[in-house]
Amino acid sequence: MADLAPGFADVALDSQAVFRACMNALARPALPQPLATELAPPAPLTPELAALALAMADHEAPLWLDAALRGEPGVRRYLAFHTGARFVEDPAEATFALIGDAAACPPFERFALGSDEYPDRSTTLLIAVNRLEAAEEFVFTGPGIKEPIGLGIAPLPSGFRQQLHANAALFPRGVDLIFTTTRRIAALPRSSRLIGEA
């Protein structure tokens, strides 16, 4: 393990800071928030995705990695060592799904969507993107959004707009989405509704 990249310098404080940033993003959907981290995980795992995983995943919260991240053995070793989480092959069994290639993100329906009795038993998708900023590409309303707010995200898989509409229609079931880019994070909880045509 001598060549393993380090995790948080201060596990308690750094985890709390990342968790707080995540909660702020979920409380203010579609509004980019700062996410500072000094992590240097093995590529193609980004520092921001690594920070979220280290702050939230553990032995009770299994991880699913997309093909881009599974293709680098060092990523799995890094996450296993620093989180203690087990890895699942079926995305529907994951508490958290790490998506390194947003354009190839599987359809939401492949992940755990929760049930009417236990809507919290769903997958949270942690997605690395190149662009995450205020824009009018996608405009949202819903809890935590005082006035309609726009968000620009790229890259994205084809049919993403339709998937957002379908996900919101499942509420209280559905997946939650957390996007990251360099030192930024933005969330789209399942309660957020996309304005515009599907």
C-alpha cells in the first residue's frame, strides 16, 4: 500500500466539510456550491468524486463504479482502502454510484429507485462533469428553489431531459443526482422538477 494515494488529511474535519457541502447542495438544488479538496486520487477518479465517496461511503453503503472507473484497478484499491465499502456489479444494489464518464451514464431505471414504503433505499448518483454553471439549458423548480433556476451541465447522456422528467414523476421514489466539477458541486434531488418539454 506504499504507493496508495493518501485520503483526507484530517478524516473527521475533512469528511464533515465535504458532507456539509453536499447537504448545502441538496438543500439548494441546481445551485453550484464550492467543494474544496486537496485529494489526489488515481485517475480517472476526480478529487471531487473521491471526496464525496470518502465522506459518505462505508461498509454499509456499497459502491458501484462505471466502466471508466472500473477500468483502472488503482481506483478500486483507493476507494476500498479509504472507505471500507464493498463494491457491487449490479447498479441496483448500490447506495452510491460513481460516474466518471457522464456521457455514458446508464439509464436511471437501472439503479435502485426505492419503494413507496422505503423511498430512501435508492441510489445516489455521483457524476463528474466538465461544465457545471448557472445557465438556462435546464431550468428547475421544486422544494428548496424560491424561483426557477437554470443549470448548465456537460457532458450528459442522450435522453437526459426525458430521464429527469421520468425521475421526478416517481417522487417520493427515484434517484438523487450530485454533479461535480473542479472545486464545485451541484445537486438535483428527486424532488426537483424540470421546467420544459420532456
